[in-house]
Amino acid sequence: PLRLKQQQQWYALVLNPHNMLNYLAIYFMHFLAYNQVSPFRGKKYKRCAVVGNSGSILNSGCGAEIDDFDMIFRCNAAPIDKYAHDAGWKSNITTFNPSIFYRRFNALQTRDDYLHFMQNITQYNGYIWLACFGSAALHNVCLTPVLAQGSRKPNEPHLVVSNPNQFANFWQFWKTRNVSKTPSTGFFMTHAALELCEETHLYGFWPFPLRLDSGFERVPYHYFDDLVVSKRHGMSDEFSVFLQYHELGILRIHTGKCQSEKT
């Protein structure tokens, strides 16, 4: 296994834009991303939960119910340490949008930024799903932790790089079905869960600014920050699809308080 000093050496080499290893490493990671077999190939899970980031999950008390599922999908590295009572603490697949490196970790510009990132992801288990090839501008910063991680330590999740063709094909499919805006991570991961799981349950999905079951209580866009509603995604259109799935028994949407919190 790579020790901390060795990881830092990898980090310094990959981060340096004048080092030829930087470009060779990116080429190598392109090769790996397209040729490695998916760790989920041939697997099937009984009961799965996809945890969205809507503020509707706050004060729900759904944490224990969520953690009881066999497989749990989380979106865009939503923090769980402080929200376990409502959102649970267990995770098996957690997506990580490369833009998060800029918003939370200063684009990994220094060793301290990198160590902060590595410490932060210890709150997750299983796999961190990185979409490194979605934008050419984000290649370097996204691949830095993958190359630097080396062999995993016991308390670290496994970093995996997603195949960009998968998302591109998914988007193209929904463009022809009146979901024209960029699919959200939650929409994409819900369909991944439907592929892998016999039962799929959704928590923390609510695209509306108010909750009718709580006296028209205002709902923040995210349960963990004050980010404003994104116009990039068609959340209402996506939720309409989920409602149809719910009516057809394809999945189940959970809103409001969980049963354990009601009793």
C-alpha cells in the first residue's frame, strides 16, 4: 500500500502541469476507465435506497430506515456525519461531481487541500463514483486523487471513474422523451438503482419550495447548504417521471416523516 509520503509524491507529480507524467497519467486513466470491468457487473441487490439532497429530508427521522437497506446510493458527496438522524450514515455508492473539488476543496491546489479531501471522504463507505471525463477542464483535478490514492487504506472508500458514454447515452434517451435539460445526478442514479436492484426506494426527492404536510413549510434546495435552485436541471420533469414510476409500482417515493419518527 502507498504510505502517506508516497501518496504526497504522486500528488505532486500529477498536479504539476509541466510534468510529462501528468499527460501520461491522464492517458492511462482514460485507458483504464474504458477497459476495466464494472465492479457491479452481474450483481443484483434486494432492497435499495437512493438518497437525494432535498431539504425535505430534514426532521424526517428517516436515518435508521434508510440504513436498513441492502444498497444505498448517495448523490454529489452530500455530507452525512451531521445528518445521520434524518439521512442515515450508511453508503455504498456516492457520486462526486468534479465541480465539488472547486467548491469545497480549493481545486486541490495544495497538499493541505488534498489531505482535507482524503479526510472528508472517510465518512463514506463503498465506492466514490467520479465523473472525471464529463468536462475536459476538470480532467486533471478529478484524476489527481485517483492516481494518488494507490492501494486503499481500510477506512477509505474506493475511487472509481465513470464511463462518460453511459451518461451521454442516458441523456440522449431522455431528450427524446421530453426531459431536455441536463439530467440531475439523482435522476441518473435512480435509474442505475433500477438496473441493479429488485426494489428501489427514494428519499430526499422533492423539487418544490414548500411542503404541504407541514403547514406550507419552506423547503431548502439542499438539506446541508444554502445553494439556490439550479436551472440547469428539469427537476419538475424528472419528478413527474418518478411519480409515474411510483404509480406503476416500479419504485416507491418516501416523503414526510418516517414511521419510527411518528411513533
